Amino acid sequence: MSKVIGIIGAMDIEVEKFIENLSDIEKVTISGIDFYSGTAFGKKIVVVKSGVGKVFASIATEILCIKFGVSCVINTGVAGALYGLKIGDIVVSNSVCQHDMDTSAIGDPIGLISGINKVYLNADENLVSLALSSANKNGLNAVSGIIASGDKFVADKNEKEYIYKNFSALCVEMEGASVGQTAYLNSVPFIVIRAISDDGDDSHAVEFVKFAKESAIKANAIICDMLQNI
Ligand code: ADE
């Protein structure tokens, strides 16, 4: 059986490019989430718009792994900058963490995922280097680093600082780490590729509305290029 690649984004703007380009498209709805399978950019892919937040992303990733048997999962979309990045820059996950996971009151490190005993989950190294070179080919400014996820849109300077100080993350979003945890539990390689849409701070939340679509397209461009080389 040939490889099937899973592509997951939370919102329409993050995945519509892939769905538009699918040939031999088949749609199935599972747990209220639509999955589109077919061929695009020379590869068999399954594209899913999960919905926003960690629970939706986790359900969608589990279905990609269990029902569609994907060989890897790519999470695409936008993110708020925490440190040193500007709108349109790309962050490729070398690892992911959950900034809203906190059992420190009972002695654990902040962010520890009980059961697997890790704060950070590593993305697949080959996918990371492929994403960085695809970004480079597309003339995009890309860095690899830690991506932090949580069930909150961050639009506050203090929260931003909390996440940066505790996790050294470069950007914040709402799904990548749950995609990563679910893929990890299924022994499926994963990567998160995010384009910066806003500054994650109080004065700049409005940027998200303005820049989300054009940033999402930048992250998509990287994946289209990667698909030819996976
Ligand atoms: N996705 C894009 N910008 C974000 C932010 N500031 N917080 C959480 N998720 C985001």
C-alpha cells in the first residue's frame, strides 16, 4: 500500500488550498469532522479541517492515524509570535508543548504530560529539515524551535511572557501539541508548520483578522513543496 499523508488545520483558511487541489476526492464525516482524501501534488493525502482547539485536533489526528493509516501527520496554520518573529515568518516545530498543562501544584514541572512523563514532544527530524529547505526555496524566513499550544487565543503581554519564560517557545497556537501528542501515542511521525499572523499581545490581536489568510497561504506553500519530496 502506498503512503498516505495526513494534513490537518483548524480553520478553512488553513486547509482549503489542499482540498481545492485534490483529485479523485472522497469525503467522509466522522465524529462531525470532515475528512477529504484523494491525490494532490503527486501524493495520496487526507486533509482535515479539525476545528479550533486541542480536543478537536486530537480527535482528528486519532482518526487520521487509526482509520486512514497515515504515514505522517502535518499540522499547518497560523500562530502568534512570542519572541523575535514578525508577521509572515515561519516556525517549524522541532518540538511541541502544552502551555496550559499544569500539575505543578502537586510537584510536577509545568507542562508535564502525566503518563508519558514529557513536557516536549519531538517532531520528525527529516520532516523538519525538509520543511526548512522548502521554506527557503519559497523565499520565506523560517526558523525551527518550540511551538506551544493551549486552549486560549493569546492576546496579552503577560501571558506571552509566561509562555516564553516557562517553555522557551517561539510561537503560540491552539492545536499543534495535541496533534503531536496523538501522533506520538500512535508512533506516527509529525510536524507542525505555522506562519505568524499576530504578535500575541493585547494591542495586536486585531492583526490576526487582517493577516491570518495570507500567513496561512505561506505555511501551505511549504507543504505543497514538501509533498513532492516526502
Ligand atoms: N493562532 C494565531 N494567533 C494565535 C494567538 N495569538 N494565540 C493562540 N493561537 C493563535
